[in-house]
Amino acid sequence: MFNNQTILITGGTGSFGKKFTGMLLKNYNPKRIIIFSRDELKQHDMRMQFNNDPRLRFFIGNLRDRDRVYRAFSTDIDLVVHAAALKQVGACEYNPFEAVKTNVIGGQNVIDAAIDCGIPKVIALSTDKAVNPINLYGATKLCAEKLFIQGNSYAGSKDTRFSCVRYGNVVGSRGSVVPVFKRLRETGKITVTDERMTRFWITLEQAVNFVFTAAELMMGGETFIPRLPSMGIMDLVKVIAPDCEVEITGIRPGEKLHEILISEDEARHTVELKDLLVILPEYPWWDSRHQETSAYKDGRALAEGTCYASNTNDWWLELDELREMVGK
């Protein structure tokens, strides 16, 4: 579905956006890829990285600027991948109004522009931190998920459809613990907030492939979740800095010991396919006809009381697998 298509990526100069662009150009033949982001230097660097590929377009803009979003979306686009966000937990805690403006109001601008400009499909990237959030970043992403799912109702008779993708920590992305640990090991001391901490892990390539899959499956209203392995923070320390001293600093404000990808309440309307799970919407516009005419008709309902959490997961990364993922 990506051949001869025009695809716009918000936050396109970020870790995900660059990987998504590279894999699109390598595996498909898109008509155009529009990179929507704020930083002209990062756009310049990305242009050089892809050797001035004529299929790339670079559009400077901010999600908070409603008029600019509309201008970017008014170019006959087939798919929007909404990856832009303020995502650093600490920064969002310290700058809460800014997080809301970008992650929530910016998301609303994407929804309005997509409907009014007649864009067929929009996929919004979310995070496990949106489930039972305890920090502002997670709260804004939960709010954004609700906006995008209900955007299908807001679209009315228009053909625009919205879905979300929710996954765990991305290995080696900006702000990831991996580059932090690699830098700290040069000092001989690694700081860990709590040795019991667990996380879901996914590589950038896996995340991009999962968005490809979701774009093909989506009917509008679903939240797609990949089957992911868990890792323990102390196992990561053993892989990256086995000879370093470890200092336990205490859990930070807004930080969880464990993350959840599907809550017990969401599990009641989730179906499991071969290697992914799909949270189906509970709204009047999603009825049995959607499920019976889609890939979800063969999905397996989750057991009562299921909670898909990083600490109770049945799939854990071995040290060798971790070592391969982090590129030690």
C-alpha cells in the first residue's frame, strides 16, 4: 500500500521518523515522503543522510500552529504517521503546559486537519506510559489516544480513519537508557533508580515494521500492540557495563517500576492475532460488521483478568539477546 503513495510524518526528523523514512525508501517506492518538524538543522542533516532523494519533502512547522498543520496537510496525502511529541518524562513534569500544547492540542490540530483535508488514514504513535499513567507525559499520551480513537466519530461522514499504535521503550532512541549507560560506563559508575525495574523493549526497525502492519490492517478505531519481550534493568547493566560500580539513586518522580501495555479493563475488548494484539473500540460506530469483515474475526479473546505488564510477561530477553539489541 505504500507504493506510489504520499506519506507525511510529523516529528519526521526524530529517531522513529528517520528509520521509518529509510525503510520506506528501501522497501517500497513512495511517491513522496513529507517530513514535518520544527528544526531546520535536523532537516538539513536528514536531507544529506538520504542524498537529497527527490521523493523527500521537508516542511518546517510546529503542531501547535494550526494554520501551518493545515497547510502541510493540504497536499493530497494518503497516510499521516503522527510521531511528534514531547516525550521526556522529566521535561514534561517540569514544563506541563508545554507538554499539553504539543501532545494534546497538537494532536487535535492533526485530527482536524486530517478530516478537513480528506486524508484517508492517520496512525498516532503512543506509549506504554499511557496505560494507568502516573506522570504527565503518560497522561498527555492517554488523552491523545482518546482524541485519535474518537476522531473516527468526529469525522462523521468523511472518509478519514484514525488508529493508534502503542509499544514499549525503543532501544537506543533519543532519551533511551542505553546511550546514558554507555556514557556512564566511561566513569566506572552506573546509576540505577531501582534494581527491580522492568520494561518492554522494541527495536526501531521492529517499531517501523509494526506501523507498516497497522497501516495495512487498520479500519479506524483500533489500538495496535505488538507482542514484546521484557527486560530487567540489572540485566541491561550486566550487558553494557558489567565491571562498573552500581549506585542505586531511588525512583524518580513520575517513574514506574513496571510498565503496562494492556490494562485489565482494556483486555476485555482486545483480540490476539498471531504476533500482535488489537484493542477494539467500544463505541456505537464500531459494530459487529467491522469485526466480521476484518482480520479480527479470527482473533482470540484474552482470558478474564489479563493484564499485559512488563513484570508478568512470559517473554524475557536473555543476556545474549540484550547484547545483540544494544550493539555492545
